[in-house]
Amino acid sequence: MLAIDAIWQAETQQKIFRALLNCMSLPGEIADLSPYLGNSSALLGVLATLLDGTVSLSDEDELISQQVRHLLQAHTASSEIANFVVKDATKPPQEGFLPNLGELPNPEKGATLILQGETLGVGDLPLLLRGPGVNGTRKVSIAEFHPEWFIHRQQWVENFPLGIDLFLVTFTQVMAIPRAITIENLKLKI
Amino acid sequence: MIQSLTDEAIQKNGASVGVLNTASSETNRYNYQFGFLDEYAKKEVRRTLLKAVAIPGYQVPYASREMPIARGFGTGGLQITLSLIGSNEILKVIDQGSDDSVNAVNIRKFVATTCPGVTLTRQTAEATLIQSRHRIPEKRLKFGQILVLQVPYPDPLVVVEPSEEKRKIMHGDGDYARLWVKLYEDMVKFKEITISHRYPTRINGFYVIDPSPIPRFDVPKLHQAEALCLFGAGREKKIYAVPPYTDAEPLSFSDIPFRVEDFTDEQGNRRTCQRCGSMTSFLNELIDSKGAKVYQCSDSNYCDSQLGDQK
Ligand SMILES: [Zn+2]
């Protein structure tokens, strides 16, 4: 008998979703998804929870296997137009990379970016967050997420409500930085 | 009676839900799955909720499913609740502050039938999830709690602009000039705030929301709240949110500031609840058996717990 990985089960997806909602409500909060993931990564757990045939996915770095892509049902789109964009964030964004920022009357069309890196909670890249969901300011340190992603993000979100919403994932953890959040300690140079 | 009606509605609707996602194996003896909605409908609501939280105050459109309860009785709120709820949830349902109104009882029974394992409570403090219509509980909501408010009319701009397309542009530009003018004209005319419910409230300094038909008394509770507040309008197919620790400012003018309902009597004393004696709660006006006006807490669980504390 074929065992279905936990992340494809409705009960697991409800739990992962609540963790994601909590993260989105409390930017900087780090959720440990490992109790729900079985053998899968947090990236796959997030995608299995949120995607179906009605949304589009860009995976130019090929982080997802063909078999899993099929199960996700989402159709493939280029990173400029996809609803969900998955990137290997240990490397800087490619020259000219620009996700969909939405439109003023329809800002929800701004993409959800899922950046995969190494470490959340400790590391050499401190982020000082301010905005909705943060009580004052909140500092969170991360590692092996290329800093250029956050410098670009600052530009993508500067015209609120246009922008993108970020999930940062490691192998088992997830954290969110929605577009309304300001990262205060970034030196704006690329 | 209500129970059998609900069961019948579920079975009728269950047939039209169609083939279930292969991923969702959880069914029970009624052969509908946990949370009633199919997993595709939940995913749609869940994606919408994440965008609503990410863009505070923005009304995110979504594909709303038919529900086996009459519209106007909280389909939007119920869809959010069913997309959030897990078997370890502790749910409270209130309508107009009461746990025992027909609407609240109906929704509670529906959830009890379709979500086995969920614990139902009346205690505001112990609920992980609260679905409500027309009130935010008296007891201050805590960090980690989620409040789902049912919304009949989500767009505060509808009073000044009939075209949804134009309203979306106005929202996107943060252009509320016409709403300000309308508000100001009302205030000049009546020398005070005449809006009793659905008071337009600006979220995080950008979008103005209709906070649903809560009294003005409850609007300040949205400001820098610890709990997450979610708003669902089923008929209009919109979901919006006020995240925790977010500014929620009722629109007001320096010469006529926002104020909550006034519960002082002719002598200038704060009216009290005739049942529990509370001097701080939102009061309903009732007529007693002798035809006299009396006042009682609108939040029935709060009133009960005040009485309990006195024993
Ligand atoms: Zn009372």
C-alpha cells in the first residue's frame, strides 16, 4: 500500500495553514513545521497547503521535483506573473528579476514569494521589523538568505498597497514578512 | 428541530460538493468531511485570508461557496471559521453578544455536526476561535485568539460611490475624500456623530474598512489589539483583516471627535447593568414588566461571569 506523505493530508494542511496564518499575523514569528512534515521540507509543506489547480507557480531554480509538481496541480508561469514564486535564496536574485507587484485596485495579485535559505532565528543577517503585527519593533536574525533579496524587497514594497509577501523557509521552519512591514536596518545599496 | 434541519441541509449540500480531493480522506459517519467545505474551497479561503492579513484592511475578493444556511446569517464568517478550524479548536459563537440567540445556536450546532472533536465554549477567555456578529466581546481578547466577524456590507465607500470598479480604484489610491465630506456634512448637520454601527475605520493609516455592524463602543477594541480580527462577507465575496498590533482609527474631526455610545442617565451617572451591576459594559435597553426602561449587558457571557464573581 502506498503511504501518503503527511503534507498531502487535510488534517496536516489545516495545521500548517494555522502556522502560516500565525506567521503572517506576527511577522518575525518563526514556526517549526517539523511535527507536520513527515519526510518533506517546509517548502513542500507550505506549497501543498496553499496550492491547487487555480493558481500559478514559478520554480526557476527547480527546487521541486517533477513528481511533486504534478501533485501540487498548480500551473507553471514565469516569475513575473506567477501567484507563487519559489526561489533558492542562498543565491542573490538574478539580474532583472521582478515578481508581480499587483495593481492598485487589486493588490492581492502581488505575488507570494517563498524564499528557501538555511537558518531562521540565529545568524549574521539581523532584520529589524516594524509594522502591522509587530508590537513596536522586532529583531530576528537569519543566515544563508542572501541580503540582496531584502534590499530588492524594499523596492518592491515601497508603494503600498503594491508589493509582494514573503515566506522565508528553511528545511523545517517558516517565517513571514508581509508587504506592509518595514525592515528598518537595511542599508539601501546593492 | 434545528438539529434535524441542519443534518438534512448537510446531506443535501453534501451531494453537490462532489468528488473530494484525494488528499482529504477524513470523513465521518455522515460522509461529509471535517469542516464541511471541500479542501479546494478551504484552500481558496485560506489563500485569501493570508492576503487579507498581509494587506491590512483591504477587501480581498474570493470565490464564495454556497452554504446550507441562509445568506445574511453569516456565510462569510462561517466559511472563514470552517477553513480555520482544527479538531483541537475551542470555539465560541455569539450573535449580538449572546451565545444563545438562534443564529449562534444554529452555527454552533452546524460546527458540532461537521467538525467532530471541536470543543464548544461560552467562555471568551478560553476560546481559541470566536465567531461573532454585531459585537466584540467585553472581555479583552488575548494574544493568539482569533475573532471572526460576519459582515453584511463590506465596503464603507458604497455610501458615496455605487460602482465597485470605481470604489476599488479609490481604495487603491487611499482616496477617501468623498467619504470624509459625507461624514463632515452629517456632523455639521447633526452636530454629532450619527453613525451608530459600521463606523468607518482606517487601518494602518491606509485602507478604510466597514468594521461590520458592531457599535461604536467596540471600534476602539480593534486598535492595537492582541488578537487577530478577520471579517467575512459571504454575499459580497470579500474577506479582510485587522492583524494584531495594528492601528485602527475611526475617522473623525478635531472639532467633533469620535466617541463611543453614551450610557449616562439624566443625572449624569453611568447606567449600570440591572442584572450584574457592571458600570463599564455595552448595555441593551429593555422594557421591564412594568413598562420601565432597564439596562442589561449585551454580552451575555460577560454578564454571567460578573454575576459568578459576585457569588
Ligand atoms: Zn450585566
